[in-house]
Amino acid sequence: MKFNTILTLVAATIACKVSAECFATQFGQPCCSKTTDVLITNERGTWGLEKGVICGIAPASTFEKRGNGKGNGKGNGNGHNKNKHKNEYWAGYMDKVQVEEFCPASIIERKENITYPEPFKVHYYSTTTQSERPMNIILPPNYNPKKKYPVFYYLHGIFCDEDTMLEEQNGTVSIYTNLVNENRAKEMIIVIPYQYAPAPGTEVPPNLDQSYYDGYDNFINDLINDIMPYMAQHYPIATGRQNTAIGGFSMGGRNSLYIGYTRSDLFGYVGAFSPAPGIFETTDQFSWHKGLFQPDKLVAKKKPILTMLSCGTNDSVVVDYPEQYHNALVANNQKHVWYTIDGADHDTTAINSGYYNFLSSIFNILNEKPHESSSDSEDSSSSSDSE
Ligand code: FER
């Protein structure tokens, strides 16, 4: 990514460690070795923070095990989810996700016998920035304006723009189309906006400073108040959180978590691939971040149908921040899928992997029979809601 070329980065190790036994280890967390400062208390116990990782201080005296929240590991079994009540329909969805650590080369490469959709750029007026703004759209292969399609908002990294995710090596068009061709992803509209959306009068040159991150933090308003209404007005989109996904790489992953968990009423699927620092207040190797949630407030009002977090084990840019988010979700009893990509840095391998696993899991595809055609639309997604 451009980020790598702009900065000299200090390599750091990812803290994917296993620790000595205590109550915390059953939740995939280490025990605190020194600290007794309480970060969060929940029904599992009291938790502290050591070297950026949530650790267990003491178990709750009356602990009641819940049926979820384990959230770590690759491929979460294959529980069969019978559609009982509307509110429970999605309950086991995340258990059906089968993560594949690396996106296969055969899914990244373009094939001669397949027609790939051509992304195109539109401009919309943003009341948030009070300016015309660009965004790219990918319509499904065999697009039929009489159908209705779910929408995936895909967010780029820092110092990038609406074109970056369309660079061929990122696989945005090829992975999507190859998966649809194999009936392994639903037909959807993919929207790739420009994420730097400063409030009028607050624009600053790109830099590693909170004054610049503010323009990214404000993107939530541009997306919800300007882009989503634009999409509803101009394209045949299926509405509702069960038809709306948000995901992205690095700065885009951070914002997907932020937006998805702030507006869980609007987004049912959240993908954070190598998410950047800034969800919680912190100072990383580059700068101070004001934080978007208190650690114990990273909680969705409506349970996500799927939250997926990933990162390379050798990520030298966001280092262990993705793992911290995973830890916070565990501590907050927020079910999610978390996996690491062995040896990957802050790079295309990590992007391809996150995108591949997310695309092949969203919009209820895991409840469809294998090889069933996924392109039928009016009910290309269930009308049920998750809460
Ligand atoms: C940071 C480190 C990395 C940061 C952002 C990033 C907001 C994002 C990297 C990327 O998008 O590739 O401290 O601050």
C-alpha cells in the first residue's frame, strides 16, 4: 500500500501468544502477569490491560457460560441453524463461517472465459463535506436493473482513494466475480467511496495526526447521510441491515468497525481486515489517536450477523491493534470471527484474504445449499432481521 512507501516503518511483532492457565484462557485471553488495574468488569470476570492485550485479573464469582463470544480460531464448526423465530434466524450464522487463511491464486486471477464487470465512477453531492465527491461502483456480473441487490461498502486504507482498491493486485473485481461464478458469493453491488470526508473548513494535508484522522472519523456522516441515500435513489438496492455490509482494509477496517458497531441497525455484516489503530485511545508508533469508543463500549446494539476480523502475523504497520480489537470484542462478549494470516505483512496477501473470506460469507450465502444459484434477487437475501 502507499502507506508503506511514504513511511519508514518499524517492524514489530504481533502478540499472538498463549499464556499460563487461569479463568481467562477459556476465553482465549492470557492471564495478567502483573497488573491489578481493572480495565473492564463483565460477567466473566475482571480484566486488565498488559502490553495492549486484555488479560484476566479474577473470575466473576457467579459465571454463567454463554453460547458465544469465543470468536477466535479458524472456521467455526458447522452448526446447523434451523430457522425458528425471526429474531433467532441469524443466531448461528457466524458458526457456519469456514475461514481459509489464504485466498487461492485461482480465485485472484482473471480467467479467460469469464466476463468481469467494469467498475465506474460516479459523483454525488455530500451535505457532510459540502462538496461533490467521487466513488466507484461495481455492479454484479449479469446486472439486471429489475432485480434488487445487497450492497457492500468497501473502504480503502489511509493516504489512498476510491481507486486504490481497484488496483488489480487487490483482487476486488476478480475475487468477487470468480466467487460469484462459482456460486460462492452472492451477487451484490460493491461501492468504493473516498473515505477522507472532512467537515467544511477542517481539511488538512495528508499526515499522521489526529487532525487528519478527523476527516476519516467524519466519514460515518458522509456514508449514512449522503452515500447510502444516493445509492437507494439511483440503484436497485435491497435495503435493511441483512442486505448491507461494510468492510475494509486498515484505515478502512478501523472505520468499518467504528461505523458497523455505531450503526448496527444499518449494517448486518462488518469486516475489518488488518484494522488500524484509533478505535480506542492510544499512541502507536506514529501518533496519538483520540479513540472512538471506550474499550468496554465496543458493543453493537443489534447483534451483527457476521463480524470478521483478520490480520497478518507480520503486520509491521498496525502491529497488534487488530488483535486488541479481537480481545476487546471477546471481553465485551461480542461474537465475531477472528483469524490471522501466517507470515502476511500489511500487504496484498492480507487484503486478498480478508476480502475473500468476507465476500464468501456475507448476505446469507452460508444458509444456501451448495451450488444453488445465488443470483435471484428479490429475495437474494432473507427479509428477517436479527433482533
Ligand atoms: C496508524 C497506523 C496505520 C494510523 C493509520 C494506519 C490512523 C493506517 C494504515 C493504512 O490504512 O494502511 O497510526 O492512524
